[in-house]
Amino acid sequence: MEKALLEEIQARVKSRDYYFTIHAGDRMIERHIAVREVEEALFSESAEVIEDYPEDPRSPSCLILGMTGKGRPLHIQCTYAPSVAVITAYEPKAEEWIDWKVRKGGKP
């Protein structure tokens, strides 16, 4: 399921059938994350869905971990139905994540 979900998101991004929310743009500017880096992370060999939020009241979404071309880990939260939108992107903090994949102390 999660692999298929990632592949669907990647296909939509590859065909430019996605967008960034205003919130995502603002946070990416604050965090010095370029659109290119988000795309690199989404298409990296290590990219994977690490959390799924199918019941998100705004729209089903998920959290993807990927690496930029320079090896920077990024978390990208994006919606996947009915459209793909990047909600936010950030570099996870080592003190909050195990291998960038599992939240320390469990889910929020």
C-alpha cells in the first residue's frame, strides 16, 4: 500500500500534477529548502512513506522521508487525494527521530 502510494505521488510530481500550499512555501523559505530539494527527496532511492494520515480532516495525507542529492534528509508531508499538494517540508531533528523514520516516544 505505502509503496503504491509513493509511486502514485511520484508519478503526479513527475507529470507536474501537484502544487505547494502557501504554508509549504513559507516554511520552505524559512528553512532554506528549495523546490529542487523536495523533488530530489521524493525521487531518491531511499524515499518512503513513513506515516500515513488517511483520516486527516483536510485531505488524506502522508509523511515521506527522502534524501536530497547532497544527502540532506527531508520530511515532506503531502496530500494524495483528490490532488497532490505539498503541505510542508522540513529537515527532521535527530533528537526527535530514530533513523529519521520513527518518532521517539511514538506518534504525536
